[in-house]
Amino acid sequence: MTNAVLFTIIFLLLLSIIKQQKTIIMTNEELVAGLADVTATVGKIKTEVTTTLEHVTALETSLANSGTVSPEVQTAFDALKASVESVDSLIPDAPTV
């Protein structure tokens, strides 16, 4: 093999390595962006669930303070509370230290 042939083979191998490296870097950048998006979505979900739990607690207090409520209202409230608690249970609570 001549030096020119070896040089050409090495050059083509280097080009291939550079192309693969660019693909890896782009993939890592896409992964970082995707992770940031998921983190933002989890934060949004946390805020929404927390707000909903606060509203259900306030509604429960209002119903308790209002005296007698109809069985239909109590049933509807109990169903709402069970639904919210079901969603809340899907997300583990933060550990207490």
C-alpha cells in the first residue's frame, strides 16, 4: 500500500469518527432539552395537584361549616375527594428529614 492510499483510508476513518461524534453530541443536546422539558412538566403537575388539594380542603371545610348538606352534595364531594387523593397517591411524597 502506498502512503497516498493509507492517507486516504485514515482520512475517511477520521471523517467517519467526526460524523459519529457530531451525532452523539446532537443526541446529548436533545436529551438535555428533553429532560428540561420533562422537569418543567413535573413542576407544573406538582403545582396543579397542590392547588387542587388546597381547593378540595377549602371546599371540605366550607361544607363542614355550612351545617347540613344534601346526600347528593356529600356524595359528589366524596367522589371528588377520592379522585384527587387517587391522583395524589400516584406521586410519592417528598421524604421528611
